[in-house]
Amino acid sequence: MNPILPLHYAAPDGEPHVWKNDPDTLYLYATNELVGCPGDRPVQHVWSTKNLTDWEEHVPGFDAGQAVDFEDVAALPASDCIEKDGRYYYYFTAAGKQCVAFSDRPEGPFLDAVPIEGTEFPSCGDPAVFVDDDGSAYLYWGQFYLKGCKLKDNMRELEPDTIRTMLLTEEEHGFHEGSSLRKRGNLYYLIYCDTDRGAATCLSYAVSRSPLGPFEKRGVIIDNAGCDLANWNNHGSLVCFHGQWYILYHKACFALEMGGRKACMEPVYFDENGDIAEVEMTTQGVEGPIDASRRLEAYRACHFKWAAWHGGGDRLEREVACFYWKEPVTGWRRTARDAALRNSKDTGVRAAHYVERGIHREYLTRLTHGDCIYFRYLDFGKGKNRFTCSAASHRTGCILELHIDGEDGPCIGRCRIGDTAGFGPWNWKTFSCAVENAAGVHGLCLKVCSERFDREWLCDLDWLEFS
């Protein structure tokens, strides 16, 4: 299920790779953004899996303190790795330019880092690296416009005559940041963070017959708008594992200082022309529909719709609409308003993170009248007739309306949440209700309702299940 990694790890900016000498293992290289610790860390942990469900952590992967002797590195956002001739090369940003470290193993440790001359600012960030079928290697980097260049055989120097400075642009392609190149058949797919829908929430792709373009924009692969008001970007890439293609992306999880940006995966499909059909964020991820009788943690919700009055009434509703859709967020035109929205404590559904007996947990909090919480998709089998959840409320209580196939879809039950004398994990109680006409596979929407139409914090939600 999504998110794919253990709860206390946030792993945005993920680059998934399957190396030719180990086709049964998928490796993930991602920013190390620990839950509860704002900011990126200067140590990257590499992850691997053989089944897309169980993930092994490899520590330290890359430790800038051990590998870099030319500058102190405070953070490692959006790095990448590639294999060439049995050696592994880890690319990252430091000293105002792209850098590379080396290892004989895909999980590292990567050591002996050196800077790559000719990759200086401006537009330096988010390196991506690609090795073609003929062994030629290419490096890509930049924000707002994308540079690309062929690498020399030593993987640490540019072929200056091959530099392309406008492979993607903000004006033509909606390019924001976070490029990644993959090849399928004779087409090169350049995946990147796209602002064309108003904010940098889309992973889109452009195609070419050459790794250095020109690239033609084809469309959106996935859009993570709606996972959290605090979200402002998306970053990831495609990978083929055991014959199936997947998109790896990240979603913000309920205000960054608590949940971080967490790695998720969805299967994707190509048509006969090589185009990719846009996919939606789901809770199920790569596993397929979730058995509705399985206890489902509420924080795994994949999409939210916030009530209009969160954090300041209709004014905030207008601000949110502008933030996502009405005013394209381009260049460095971030405003104080955007920052205030992302950092606000009163922007609606959030997750609270805590540790209980050494186990990391999260739950949904600050649920208010009108909030809608989506889980895609649940398998109700031949039918379920009861819903149970763990929740907490202080004084007001509320009702959870259970809708399938969208917030306006059939209502299959109404669960009354009573007063538990307080919010949060010390006040959990279970509540249940009868369910009707729940069979087959459906998306589930929980709609929070107050009988008094209170515009206040009504309840927290821990988990849910059907029986």
C-alpha cells in the first residue's frame, strides 16, 4: 500500500532503478527526509525490494561527511544513481555544482566524491543520469530550464560540445524541476515536475528519439494535488520491474513538519503509440484493491477535500483555489501567502505523528464538518454489513458518512462518533454502524458531518475496517 516505506521514513524525490545484473531487485534512491525532522539530511539511505511490498534499508548509502572533502554538505535533495561497466555512480548537488561519488555496490557506500566542472549555478539542482544501450552516459540538471550533456567515459567530466541548455523550458513544457530519463523501445522518456496545472504537482513526460532531444511534451502521468494543502511539488520516475511499468512519486502527508513527503507507487500502462495514460493517486498502490476487512490506517488516505471554512472561512477557500489552479506558480514567484498556507496549523485535515512503545504511528486529526477523506480502492467481496473505526472526539462528536464511488456516490452507512473526553491517541474508542449495498470494488469516501454544522475540530481518526 501507499506510502510504500516504513511509517517514520519520508523518501521524496525518488529514483527507482533495476540493474541489469540483478533484475529481481528494485533499488530506490531518495531524499532522506525523516518524519518529525524538517529539512533534508546529509546522509542518504538506499532501499531495495524484491516484491514491492517488503523493503530493506541500506545504511548509510551515501554519507556526505565521509565522501565529500571539498565542502560541508548540509542536505542531499534529489540525487540519482547509475550503473556503468559494473560500477555505480551516485550524483548529487554540492559546492554549487553537480558532484559524483563511487561504489562497487548498488547500495553503497558511495565514496571519494568529486565536483563536475561546468555544472555550476544558475539552475544547478536535481541531477539525473542515464546510460544508453551503447554505453554512452548523459547528465541532466536544472530548474525552470533543463540542461543536458554527454559524459566522458570517466563519468565525472562533461563533453562540452554536447551541452544542451534548453532541453525543457518552463514556458514550453511547464518544466519546474526534477528531471529523469528512461528508455522504452526507441523512445526516450523525460519525466519531470510540471507546473501547467497551476502548481508543481504533476509528473509529466516528454519524448524524443535522442537522449539530447528535441523533446515533445506528451502529457501528465500523475498529479498529486489534493493529497495535502502543504504540498507544493512532485518528483519521481518510471521503472520497469518484472515486465510491469510503475511510476514512483511522492505526496505530502499532512503538513511537512509532521509527515514529510512520502514515496508512493502506481502501475502505469502504455498504448500502441507509446503514450502513457494518466493514473490517479491510490491507497492500494501496486498491490491492487485492498480487502475491506483488513484494518486500514486512516493516514493512508490518498486524497482530501477540505471544508471551505478551514483557517479563515471563504477567504481561505479562495486562497487554496488560487494556490492550486488559478495562479501558475512559475519561476521564483513564491509569495508569502503560499508559504503561510503551507505552514498554517489550521489548514484542515492533518496527520499527527507519535511513537508508542518504539512504534511509529500516525492518525488523521482536525477533522471538521465538510471534510472528505478518500481511500482508493477497497474490495468488499460479496458484501460487508458492518463498519468499525477507532476515533476520538471532545464534546461535539460527529457523524462519518460512508460513500462509495465519490462523495456524491451512494451512502452505505452513517457512523456516529461520540464524545471520548478528548482528542488523540489517549482517548481512542471504537464506533460502528450497519452498512448496506457494499459489494465489489469501490473507492471509499468518508464525509465528516456535524449535526449542528460546527465549524470546529470535530474528531480524530485512527483506523477503519469492514466486516
